[in-house]
Amino acid sequence: MQQAAGAFGEQRHDEAAALYARATRLRPGRVEAWCNLGAVLLAAGRPADAERAWRQAVQRRPDLAMVWLGLGRALGHQHRAEEAEEAFRNALQREHSAEILNDLGSALRDQQRISEATACYREACQIDPDATLPATNLATSLLIDLQFGEARERIDALLKRSLPPAQREELEASHGALEEYARWEAPLARAMAGGALESLVEVAEGRPAGLLDRVPIERLQRCARSLRDHAEDVGEPIRPQVGDQRLGGFERNRLEALMMIPIAEDGPSCRNAMATMDVADSEEWEETRGMHAAVRAAVRHGGLVGSASRDEALLRICHALACAAFPAMLPGQFKLARNKSGDPRFPKARPERVAESMRHLFERLLPAVPAGMARGALLFMGISDIHPFADGNGRVALALLNREMERAGEEMVLLDGSLGVRGRLGQALQSVRVSGGDMRPLVEVLREGQRCAARLQVDVSSESKATG
């Protein structure tokens, strides 16, 4: 055990793990050896093995808070937040400490239960006012919970203290996020009221150059190479139908907005929904009306054009209009903290690096692939993987993708339930990431979305004539 402790202290994790494992074989009933083995395995980046060790410790001494705390941390590192919460609550029943409350808060935050997490961090700070980790977590949790005044006070106070480097970096990033939020707040309100982009372009142009997040950008560079290397697999353009089967612009915009969730999926239901969109009352309809405003703005401004400041302005106003009824989504504002979504193996851009990463997408990556489907697919993948907003990323990306389709003379993309993010689209995005950037699965789904759009427009047009 002493040899293992020495190896652990010198961060020779594999050696320490082997020695602690030997100790558990020699004296399997001794809980200390299992706890030490679990701790070193977690430090070595082996959370599944650590979980097994901590479960052995729990089996032997379930009355100890530390064994439940260790198990919770091992589960948390495997992104099993609900199980981690249960373990931390077991630990808290045995010892009501700031350390355990802090870990419980993090498990709750990973489940998007922000108000509950904030309460845990706040209580941890009351128990141990000198502990900087729960204080840091409280400040960032307040930021996520949109309690900006208290968040700023706590961040400013903490930055005056001696902090570990990781905590200082997180707080400085949070401080910068608050400054960015304040810069955009009034211009976004003016743009939403009047629809002009100029004030937003000025804010984007006034931002100093930031840092790229290389992780998502390198994934997107591989996606761009795939689209260039397999240009023939993008297929022939699917052109809009003409004549009596073609919906007018206003109706097309309403149909596009309806299909973002989607609320309706066939001709009769779409026709009925289009007629009642402005008066129907539910959260889904609020989202649909917001998307209708976003689609109209994207159409009016012609989509993305490869100018970073102007394109960021359009991206923000489309999101602001789409989410105007949902202030918790921070309409038009990029994420302020914890830009995590989807599979943790494929992290999104860090919040403080989202803006520069989006600028790189607009100015460098999109113009380097062929216009039309290839550029639209990369645009959708880019917004999904950089993930600028708290929610609504996919819908806003689709609205801008469709403007790229229109500019190239192609049919727009509409995704019914089977094609959407919970169906083939979600599977295609995952396939692209797992394959290292092969975009063909995503292009295939988007092509099917164009065929879906063509069918729906014919059905809606026919339904309109039948009822007219």
C-alpha cells in the first residue's frame, strides 16, 4: 500500500493501479484498498474500471460517505448523470458536506436542472465559504440560470482571490461571456424591432479577433475535404417544380416553418395548419410562428454570403426571431457557458471560442466547397458542431441551408418526423462524426428532404385547389 501511495503521489498511475489491485487481491475485505484503487483508476482516465472498484467498496462499507462519493464521480465521468446523482445523494445522507453538495450540483447541472444545481452550490458555499470550487460553480451556474447581476458580482469577487488555473480560466471566460452578452443586448432588440442588420454587423465588426476551437474546426475541415473529394456523390441538383404545383413565396415560407418541428406532415394537415398558424395556442405553435419570422428574415436577406460579420449578424437575428417567445434560450445570443450537447466524444466549441469558430466557418470553410448542396450540408454540419445557441441550432441552420439551396436554383429541404433529428438526420450526423467526416450520409438525408419538400408542395397545392 505504501509503494502504491508513493506511485500515486508521483502520478505513476498505471503502476499505482497495479499495486492497489494487488492489495485488493491479498486483502479483499479491506475497503481502503478498493477506495484507493478507484481513485487512481479515475485519475488514470479509466472511469469504468474505477466504477467497478468503487462498487466493491460500497458493497463492503455502504455506511461510508466517501465510497458513494467516489462511485458518483466515476459515474459522472461516464456521463451517467442520473446514476451519479443517486450516488451523491446516498453520500449526502451519510455526510452533509460542501464537497458532496458541490458534486451533486454538477450532476444536476449535467441534467439541465440548473436551479437545483444552483441551490446545491449555494448551500456548499454557506457550509465552506473558503472553498473556491463550489463558489466557481455557483457563479457559472447563476450565469446559465440567467441571474446575470449576482453572477457578475460573484465572478468579479472570485477573480480577486487566489485560484487554481482551471477555475480562473473558467471564471475569466464567464466574465467575457457577460461582456459579450451586454454588447449584443441592445442591438439585438433594435434589430428584432426593425429587421435591419446594420447595428448587428457593427457589433460583430467591433469584436477583437478571438481564438478558434480547433477540435470542431478540424472535424469540419475533414467534412469539407469529404465534400470536395466525393463531389460526384452529392448528386444531380433537384430543381423546384414549376407551374400550378409550385407554392407562392408566402405559402412556401409558412410550410417551411411548419416543418421545422414538424407540426404537420401531409398535404391536408399542412394546409389546415397553415390556415391556423397565426391563432393556434401552444408552445409548439409559438415555436412555429418564431420560425416563420426567422425564415422570412433569412429570405429577405438572402442567406449567408461569406462575409463573417454580416453572416454572424444574420445568424443572430434569425435565432432571435425564432426564439423571441422563449427568453431562457437567450434569443440571438451565443451560449454563455458549458457548450455541451449530444455525444460527449465529439465536443462542441468552447463558449468563448464559438464566435471566432463561426467566423472561420463563414469565411474559410464554406466558400471552399461547391455552392448548392455541398455548401448547404457543410453549413448545417458547421452550426451543429460549433453549436452557437442554447437551443434552436438545427432549425436556424435549416432555414439558412434552404437559402443556399434557393440561391443555387435547388429545391428546399423539408424534414418530416422520420427524416428529422430524432430519425435519419440525427443518425446521419452521428455517422459523419464517427466516420471522421464522410458527409455522404448527411447529403443523402438532405436529398431525401428535397424530395419530401417537392411532394408536400404538390400535396398542399392540390389540397388547396380541392378545398377552393
